[in-house]
Amino acid sequence: MYLVISEKPSVSQAIGKVIGAYRRENGYLEGRDCVVSWCLGHLAEYVSPEIYGERYGKWQFDDLPIVPDSWQLAVAKDKKEQYQVLRKLLNRTDFDYVVNACDAGREGELIFKRVYDMSGSTLPVKRLWISSMEDQAIKDGFTHLRDGRDYKNLADASVCRAKADWLIGMNATRALTTTYGKKLIVGRVQSPTLSMLVERNEQINHFQKQKYFNVSLDMDGLIVEKQKIQFEDEAEKICEKCRGQSATVDKVISTEKKINPPRLYDLTTLQRDANRHYGLTAQQTLNCAQSLYEKKLATYPRTDSQYLTDDMKATAEKVAELVKKKYGFDNPFEDTPIPVNVSLVLNSKKVSDHHAIIPTLELEKQETAGLSRDEGRVLYLIALRLLEAVGNPHKYLETEVTTECMGELFAAKGKTVIEMGWKVLEEQLQRTAEATTDIQADLALKPVREGETCSNVDVKKTEHYTSPPKAFNEDTLLAAMESAGKKEFDQDAERKGLGTPATRASIIEKLVHSGYAKRKGKQITPTDDGMILSSVLPEYLRSVTMTAEWENRLLEMEKGKVPPEQFMEGINRLVGKVLDECRGLSDEERCRFREKKEAIGICPVCGAPVYESKNNFYCSSKECSFALWKENRYLKSMKKKIDIQSASQLLENGRCRMKKLYSVKKDKYFDADLLMKVKDGRAEFSLEFTNNKEGADENGKNK
């Protein structure tokens, strides 16, 4: 008898169908010799600081750093019932072992580990590691279950990643917020990603366009140009010199070139293409890919590999032929059938945890009409990319022509397609009604020979401007996150950039949700708050290189090269560095976000300036507790509040004139002077009447 735990009910149902767990119980499926249950994603998260001590409920710099001696987890309220189901199952004595069937990656490992550890279970753990939810893949996976201890390094990396994010997020956020007096949310990966957005935004805002000129010659249909002429008078002189003159073809160089097929999709390249062609966000694409995986139509999406393992040759060929048939890709090209050379995508050495994303053979059995529009689009991209990746190179002839006229050289470049190859499929995608990308046609040049002359050429000057950098969109931001820090690493080093393929979408969403970034059409730009936050972040928290290096160390930990203790020591040092720098900030820097307030008077107790707040007029000295409350007990029954004018007069003269005070006894309004005396650091009030006998009974004192 054994127990299986997956991430979601839908995955458990697919597994249960294969291993014979059909009977539905409360929170699990039961079979003759097995039980299958699920986690509902992350059931438990690290608790907030105030759970470790009541004093942490109030944000105070002096309480930092917050570093738990013993890390505590808490189950989300809406998931407690399912956790209790899992806890009971994990402590049943009739199970021989438990199978971790959560998603085969770092986060899946963490989801299972947290529940297992919290339950106190002592069941031996086995690991199901699969890249497809097809029945055969599940069967093969259960036939080759691995010892859970083989994944200790992966589990360690998942735990260290979560602890690092908590320590930096909680401590740096509280440190900066209490130092500057403004809510500033810091994230280990979120902050350098924001920094890239801010840097690009500044490049755009400070860009100064430069004017330049091109001069073109029309040689009986062959247009040649002299480009990027800085000064207009220089361009005009060239025009005057060449207009109506003869031009000679100096050189004609034709080179046959080819563009090899693209690689298969990993998650990041799929997200980029889905954004470029359909405008889908990274999160939307991940959601669709995950749904297709759970529906058995595509392989595991959270992968950073763009290859298949060598033993997948036969499967890849079958899937490629199935895709051609399913989508009718061969029909428009019957004279030149699309080739299938799967050897181009096979390389076991370049596959770590999971191979590239491809459709599954389930595509033959299932109708895709029931998919959502976005799911259908993503599946179409995955299917198309498989055929592109196993296709022939795109071949073309590139021709460069150089001509001479009156000592000036002009040039033109053109392309002539020799063989479309895999690009015939790319053009099919670009021509579909749904795709938003433009088709850029390759233009062939008019055939010419060296030495050929054209007389009386037509000359034209055109004005142009240099263009600023483009704002990031989801496509280009994902690419920047993926390649972050690349130049600083050795060529052979493992590189992960900012985040991982599985987490980059959520990082972008957090920036938008936190109000530090915004979407405008396809563009992603920083908000004012985002630029403010980035301006005060220490350089090392904004550094894409340093954060990429942390990700690289986590990868090395997965391989057993970096011990968890060493990684966490580095994180703790980083937290200490943040606190030290906050302590060293000048008073002027600390007050950069605080409003320049104008004092309304001088404190009668200590002589410090008095300022206005929402509810009172307070002494600016931290050692003094004097305050005038706008709404106080003495004036409340008279339906009156102290306004800024009254407060200023009370502070200067100890009295102010109050009009339209209300007498409860008389049910009338009256005028009087409000007198203030200070006793033991607190204000006491009384009324003084002049020419107002009706209000005499309102005289009195009150603290």
C-alpha cells in the first residue's frame, strides 16, 4: 500500500486513472493498493515576523535584523482542510512509502517538503519525475520511481531560495521603510528587475535625437544610398555634385547564406513568442502551458532546455508527423513536403531536469476545439515550433552593390530566396488573422554587373533622426532577465539570469501588482513609485549581476557544489550590509520623502516647532509629548474644533476668539475667548466671556 501526493486535483485524477485509484473520498482518491491526494499548490508559507514576537507587529528599525532561529510555516486558511487530510494520510501506518508526484522541479520539491515536514511523517519518500502527463509517461514514471533522498540537493536549494527571499524581503523592506518614512517594498529578484525598467526609462527620457541625412541615387531602378551624413550642407553638396552625373557599379558581391532552424521552445522563448505574436503576458502563457500539460496535450512547461534527449527520436518523429496532419501544415506545400530531421533537436547533454516543450501524442485523440482561445494559440505555437526546429535551413543569396559617382560611394543590399526551408512555416504564422506581427519581405536588387554605368542619375536627399531605445515589453523584458549578468560570468559557467523560467512571470506580475510597474499596451514601464524605490535601493540590491550570481549558486547547490549553510551565510551578510548602510545615511537623505512642513508655532513646553498632522498639532521634539488635538473633549459638547488659525493664536498668546460655540443648556450659540494653560506638559482649557452674559454658565476647565 502506498500514498501519492501531487500538486493539484486534476493531476491526481490523471495519476489515479493510471494506477487504479478511482474511488473518490474526502480530499483523496483511493484504489486497491494506493491512495492519491493533492496539495492545492503551496499549502504552507513562512509566517510573518509578528508570529516570532509581538514586538515585530510594529515596524521598528531597532528590531532588525529579523532572523528566525527556527523557521515556522503556516497553512493558508482556505487550504487548512486539505492539509488536515494530508497530515492524516502521511501518518497512517498502513502505507509502505509516499510518492512525491508534485511538479518535477524546484518549486514542486518545496511544496511537497513543507507538507511532509509539517506532518511529522516518517514514511520513506519516492520521487515521480516525469515530463508529460500522458498515460504511458505516468506508467513509465511509476515503473522507475526514484529514491526521494536523491533530490536532497534540489530540496535544499528550494528551501534556501524561499528563506533568502523572506530574509531580504522582510528585512530590507522594513529597513528602508522605517529609514525613509515611506513604504518601500524590496524583493531579491523583483528589485533588480525594476532597476532594468527604470534604467531603460531614463535612457528614453534623456535621449537626445540626432538629425542625419541620407543621399540616394536612382540608377534606372537600382536605388543606392550614402547613409548617416551628419551635416545637411555636406549632404546638399553631395547632391549638387552628383545630380545628373554618371554613376558606375564598382562592386557586386553575392554570398549564399543560410539561417538554421530555431531551437525548440523552453518556457522563456515560448512566453516571448506568445507575447510577440498574440500579446499574451508571461503569466498568461505559463497558465496556458500548464493547463495544456495537465490536459496531456503538451509536455512539462517549466523547463530551461531547448532540446530533447537522444532516446526520444522515435517519439519526436511521430509527434512531428501528427502535428503536420493535425494542423494541415503539409497541405499548402504539397510540392515541397515539410521535412522532419529530428536529429537537429536531440542532445541529451543539453537536457537537465526536463526536455524542451513539445506537443504529445495525445493530440491525435483529443479535439482541440474545446480549448480556450489562448490555450489554442499557445498549443499552435508549440506545434509550429516543433516543425520549424526539424526543418531545413532557410537559404538566400545576399547581394551587396557598391557604386561610385563623382568620387562618392553609394551602396545597396538585397536578398533573393533560394530555399524557404523552415521559414515557410514562420510566414504561415505571420499570415494568420490572429497573429499581430508584421511580415518583413526580403527585397531583391535589380540585377547589375560590375563596370555597368548609368548616366544622368536622379539624386534625392532625405532627413532622418536617431531613435531612442524602445520601452520594454514582455518579450524583451523576459529576454533581458534571462541574459542578465551574462557578460560577467565565465563562458562555461551555469547561468540563470534573473529568476528562473518558472518564476519570471510571477516577478513581472508582482511589480505590476505592487504598483512599481505598469502596462501600457504591450509596453511595461516603471511607475513614479517604482522610480522612487529604485533611486534609494543600494546598488547591490539593484544589481542584476549579483542577483544572477545568487541564482547561479542555487543551481550549483542543486548539483551539490554549494552547501546550504554557505549560501545562507552570504544572504545574512547581505541583510547586515543593508542595515549598516541605512544606519549610515545622512539626516538629509532620510528626509528626502518627508514633506517640508511649515511650523504653526512654538511648543510652550520645550520651545520646539509645532506642526500640523491629520488629527492634531504636535511638537516636533521626540522627547516632548505636547499636542493640541483638533477634536478634544472640552470643545466637543460645544460642537467646535481647533483649527490651524486657533492653534497658532493659542500657541502665541495662550488664547483665541471662538465664535458660534453651542450651549447645550440654553440651546443657543455664543462667542467667547478660549484660554489655554499648560500643566505637566498638557493643555488645559477654559472660557472667558466679554459682553456675553448668556454664556457665563459654560465657564470651566478640562484637561
